[in-house]
Amino acid sequence: MSAQGAPQGEERKRNRYDFDRHAPGYRERFVEITEEMQSRCPVAWSETHGGHWVVSGNRELFEIARSAEYLSNDHDVKGERRGYQGINIPYAKRGKGMRGGFLEMDPPEQRHYRQALNPYLSPAAIQRWIPFLDEVARACIDEKIEQGSIDFIDDLANVVPAVFTLAMMGIPLRNWTIYNEPAHAGVYTRPDSPEMPRVIEMHIAMMRDLAGQLADVRKNPRPGLVDALVHAEINGQTPPDDELLGVLALLIGGGFDTTTALTAHALEWLSENPGERDRLSRERDTLLDSATEEFLRFYTPAPGDGRTISADCELAGTEFKEGDRVWLSWAMANRDPSVFPEPHTVDLDRKGNRHNSFGLGIHRCIGSNVARTAFKRMLLQVLDRMPDYRCDPEGTVHYETIGVIQGMRQLPATFTPGKRLGPGLDETLEILQKVCDEQRLAEPVTVRTTRADIPR
Amino acid sequence: MKVYVDPERCQGHTLCAMIAPKVFQLDDVDGHSSPISEDVPADQEELVAEAVRSCPERAISLIDEH
């Protein structure tokens, strides 16, 4: 990955940079590459992956990402429109023939889907789930609290977002293990890895379960995001099942690995900075919100998205042609010193933190309130129940590449053991399943406004 | 001082209501923001200014009438 010298070809592509988000070197040299691109070519043309633009400057990204009239997210899998390839650059072979839900659609369809799902995912809707989230996190920690050691990924940060996502969807909680491994391994496994066939097999099992859930909810209605999709009218029509499955897969993909990645990175940083960890715990009433936003900015779990230019235009001083592919780097724009002073430092009470970690414009992450709330509830229980935890750098495994998610595979830690407070995870999930069913927790906020009431 | 949230720009990032919960309310259904009252109490001006600086979509304006 490097800057290229003499301009070649079209004048509009004179600012060049050889960029590959999937290269291991991108993770290792992230700061250096970000600084070089922002200072030399905040909008750069890269010849990699068939040629595409890369936007790393914050101001440029702000202008381009919000220009909905010139951008398309469309993934035209059946070749019915203009053949656009959706949000992956390079084109993900694994995703061929499968549209990534409303993230790979344009309005009005995209808007209709969001209108159907927003009442399940708004701040008011997510607030109702806090007692549920606290109980899942409590059970996860209880499984490990007496032994004084935990893997924050396997034992906490994978579990809580997975169980919560399924609960909101209206899928049986015990099925979380069917979804958990493919949702993470599908992100970190390289296409050429010998592990890939096994990952694909697990992915197929997950999609089969999703298809089964869709059919089951149609037959035996129960509240949740699946039910919302079954009844959704998109442009006045009920969408075909393959389109709905793409939406369900998007909700799984968005709900699982991203929050895990945020939580893991924050816990690792707080272990390395115990003074800041103690301050965050002490001053949580004033510091938790800003610290959460700062971890979101600094670690940007979903580092970028692709777009296709839908009409010739000039944006942020660059001339684009219809059909051009553009990579919007939320992660690099979050480190732009012109907007974030000392951008490569974590500052738990950073002011003016207008980060892009949930995207910008009409595609703002629909699960942003889910991510923030699940993260905060997990973090608070760790601070309360294992305040002296220390992560083991030897056993920590980061994703080798950060092209899709900046995540972690392992984050082992030790701490002073404590007492259990309640039943273990399996028993807790059985109890919570009953609560979900009896209190119809997964109804939209337009139907049920009260909080979950967890018997203890 | 008066505060204005541009409904065309707001995408429901919710930072304003986190920073100044006495000034901004979020829609129950989509989380989009609006001011509870366009007149900003004097003791809230600093927080509203911080909300303006923190909005990812730059959807909030604080207007000095004097």
C-alpha cells in the first residue's frame, strides 16, 4: 500500500493511492496510511480491486456520504437495473446473488424497510430491554466470577449482543449458538483459509434456521423484527422471501460482531489504562456517554462502506462519473486532526465528538441504539464485578485484517474472584425466554411501552 | 438564544439528547430529534453549543437573536 507518483490516465484521477482494506498491512500501518492519505489525497483514486475512490478526509467524507442524490447503495443481484454492486469493494464473492438487506437498497424501498423496523430499534424501544440485557450480562459473568478468569469475547461480548439480537427478532434465545460462530468467523476468516469450507457450512445452517424462523413466524405469529418483515409493505408489496432473508442476515451481521468488537477493544484499552478505568467507574454518571462515543470513534468497529456514483457530479472538489465505485472510510475520517484534536489518542471526555462510526446520512446504522446500550450494560457490570481485571496480551488475538470489522477473536483476562448472584447462562436463557413470550417484549414501542420485568 | 434542528438533516444519531437532555427530545418511533422548546434557557446554552459541535450530520443551529 503506497502513494503513487506521476499522474497517469484521466486528470480527475490524479490523486492516487494504492489502497487495499483487506491487506494485513492496513491494520498494522493504519495510522501511517491514514495520515498520508489525509495530508496528500483525502479523496484518492486507487487502481486496486478494479479501480475505486477512497475517501479518508473528514470534511470530504461528510460532503460525499450525505449526497444521497449522487450515491447508490443498490446491489442489483439479478441485473434488473444498472448492475451496481452494493457496499463491498472488492465485490464479496460470498455475497454473490444475495442482497445485503436495505443497506444495499436505495429509497424508497430502503426507507420503507426502515420505517417498518424503527419502532423496534429506537432509543425508547431499546430502553425497555435494559433489565433483560442486565440479566444476560449477569449470567455470563456468573459463569466465570468464581474462577477469576474469563475470555471477554467467548464468555461475554459474543453472548450478550447475540442473545439480545435474537430476542428482538423473535427467534428462540437458545438458538444463539447456531448464529454466533458463523456471524463472527464469517468476518475474520480469509477466503483462502482451510477453515473456510467449515465456515460456509455453518453459514448455510444459519441461513436455513433464518428461513425456518420466517416460515414459522408466518404460521405462528409472535412479535419481533421477523414479524415486522413478514407484514412489511415495501412499495405497496410483500417482498419475496430471498429479499427478506437478506434483511434478516443484515440484522444478524449488524447486531453480532460489531458490538462485540467495540466492547472487546474498550475492555482491552481500559485494562491497559487502569487509572482511566477507575475514573470511568467512579464518574460513570458524567463520563459513560462520552467514553462510549470515544471508543466508537477510536475503534470504529465497521470501518467503511462502499457506494456507487449514480450520476456524473463534482463533490468535495473531485469529479465523479456515473458507475464509479467509492469507499467511504468512517475509520480514517474519525482520525482527521482538522476535526478531532490529537486524533490518535483516546480521550474519555472528548468534546465535539461528531464521529462517523454509525455512518452518515440516510443509512445511519439502524442498530446504533442497540450497540450503545448493550455495550454500556456489559461494561458497567464488568466495572462493578471485576474492577481489577487484567487482560493477557499474550493470549489476545485481534482480527488479522480490518477490512470488514475491526474485531478480536480472543481477549482472556484474570481478576479477583467474586460470588455468583444467580443462575448460569442456560437456565437464565430459559427464564428469559418465558419472559419474552409472556410479556411480549419484542413488540414495537408503538404497541408496548413498559420495561421488561425480570423475576428474581 | 434559539435552537433549531433541521429535520431533513437529522438522522437520529441521538448525541444531542445525550448531551442536553433538557433541551432535545427524541421521537419514540425513529429517534429523530427536536427541541422541546426553541428558546434555550441561559443555563443550557453551553450544553446546546456542545450538542451543535457534536452532531454528526450538523443538523443543529443555535441562533443568537441579539
